[in-house]
Amino acid sequence: MNRLDKSYDLVFKNLKIIDGTGAPAFYGDIGIKNDTIMDIGKISGQALQKYDCSGLIAAPGFIDIHNHSDFSIFQEPAARNFTSQGVTTLVTGNCGLSGGPLTPKNKEMFETERIELTQDKWKHWSHYSDFALDLEKLKKSVNIAPLVGQGNIKGAVMGMENKKVSTEQMHQMKQLLQESMESGCFGMSTGLIYDPGIHSDTEELIELTKIVAEYDGIYATHMRNESDFLIDSVIEAITIARRSGVRAQISHLKTSGKRNFGLDQIVLQLMEYYRRFGVEITCDVYPCIFGHTGLENCFPLWTRTKGMVHFQNILKQKDNREKIKYELSRPSIGWENILLDAGFDETIISGSQKFKEYEGKSINELSVILNKDPFDIIFYLVTNDPGIAILVGGLGKKDMEYVLQHPLSMICSD
């Protein structure tokens, strides 16, 4: 049957078509029957509906390579915020945080991220396979390519505190990771500025990524530092990939702090260099110069070694607050000083359960409104709303534009 004899439900006429193969764009029509594209080219058959699409472009659905819709997809399965932009595939489970495994030991990860789950869900998603089954049953408008969070796995075995990993605990983490990969995960992610991932050393990550490599999976990493120790963090990611054989993806590559602007070019040169020796490493980037995180994640590492309760107890003591002020005012070595890079002018409240009226305001603006020192403002906010979220600036626009144009980068929403 030729295209003259065929009938279609829908025909889109006079499109500029980009087919995703890398070939040049061409003009033509697209014929659809039921939910399937039947023909692409010059179509003259009958159709229930025809649309003149002159001036419009048709392309395969876009892939959002770094996405955090693990939980929100259950609230908005139509995913209209993505489909309206042409995105049809979401890579979820990034930055060490995924839908499972969820246990009482790692529950705090999700409380500080302001993720609301019922007690039934906590019980039900104790293994990644439980979460994957619910995700598969969900009628949704997008494809999901999930990663499992290393933070979930480490937290499920060891809790949120900074402890040395025993041989038995490593065995348990490997088991959980293998179960997750068998359940359909495309790889594992890390969030090495977040608890409990921040407490993981390089050797621990190499051992886990060896499991991921066995499945030809991806290791996506929110690196340990995107500021003064950006280069060191990239070397760590490359080292993990070289020694485990895993494919590596650097998440939301950026330079934080004006003193570091320009370093992204060196990072990409390093990636190009090690790819010559067989290290498969790429990156993603979001097309903006603000990041998003929890305020608690911006505090010195020593305040976050024993969980949220301990963190809040630390803030109650005046001597500790003075020490924190001192450290937040200077470049750091063992952790990433996000607030120093952004400054209080570009640290903006993006979401708060308790302080809705402060959303959209910077710390400096709140300092003027409340007539308080900016440091006292952040102590007050994080003490009364541990899950408060912020936008942070201090990122390099020219660096972002350079990474966007590089062949080793992919665009993400984060």
C-alpha cells in the first residue's frame, strides 16, 4: 500500500523535520494512526484531521538528562511542565537521591528535602524494586530512566552519620545496588555535598561503581566541590571511572565563585584528554546562573556529621554560631562554601513551609526587613524550617555558555 492509499488519524503537513540521526533538517509531513507514527515524508492519503504546520519544527522528544521528578511524577503524572517543552524522557534519581530504597535509617534525607511521603510509602519502598513497581504501574506521559541514589543506599545501611564503612556494610551496600540495577536502574548517582554522600571516600565509590560497570550503567555525580576544589573533584570523578570502568557523567558542570571563573574550560580539556585513554566521561549543564539547594547543605561539614537533630543542637550554642560565621566568611578546604560564592545578595529563599512570605527575597533583603545580621537570619531560618530551600548565584555566565556549546555536554533542567 502506497501513501496515496493509506488513511491516518492525524496528518501534520509542511513541517520542518529533524529526525534525530544527525542528518540535516528536511521538509515533509507526518502521518499518525492510533498512537503510532506511520509515515514521514510527502503524504497524500486521507486523514480524519489535517494540520498545516508551516513554520513549525518536528523533532524526537527531548531527554532531560538530569531531573529530580522521582516523587513529583506521582503527583503530576501528565508532567505538563516537561511535555509542554517537548521533553518526553526524564533521567531521575540524581544527586544521590532517588525513590528507593527508603528506610527509617535514611528517612531524614527526604525530610530535609521537604518531600512528603506517607508512612505506608516508607514501609513499601524499602527496596528499589518496590518503588520501580509503583513507577511502572503509574500511567504517565513521559518515559522515566531512573538512577539509584548512592545516598539512599549508604543511608539505608549506615544512617546519616559520618562513620567508617565496615566490610559487612560495604557488602550490604553492594547488595542493595545490585538489586537496584536488576530492578531497571540505568546507573547510580552521588551527591557528594549532601548527607550522607558527603561522608563517602573515593575508595568506597570505586567499589560501588564496579557494580554499576558490570551492568554497563552510568555513574552520575554531583561532585564534591564546584568551587575552589573543582579541578580536584573532576580528577576524583575521572579516577573513579578509570578504576571501575564505569561510564561517568558530571552533573550540572559549573564554576562557583568569581575567583574560579574560566575553570570549566580546563575541566573540559581534562575530560577530552582522559577520553583519549578510554575513559567515557561527559557532563550536563543547566542554562542559567543560579543553583538550587537546601540552606542546611551550605553549612560547614562538621555541623552535619550526625544528622539534623545534632545540627540544630549545634546552632543553639553561641560559640558554635560564632565559629560558623567565621568559617562561612572565608574560603574552605574540606567542604564547598556555597554561601561565600553566592553572597547574601544572591542567596534567595525559593521554598519554605513555614516562611511563605519570605519566598523570592534574598538574605540581604530579609536582613533589612527584619533588622538583623544576615548570619542571624540564616540561623533563624534553618532552625525553624530545616527543609528551607534556596537559590544561590555566584555562577559564571560565560562558563555556562562555553559548556552549553561543547560536544561533551548535554542540557538539563535539574
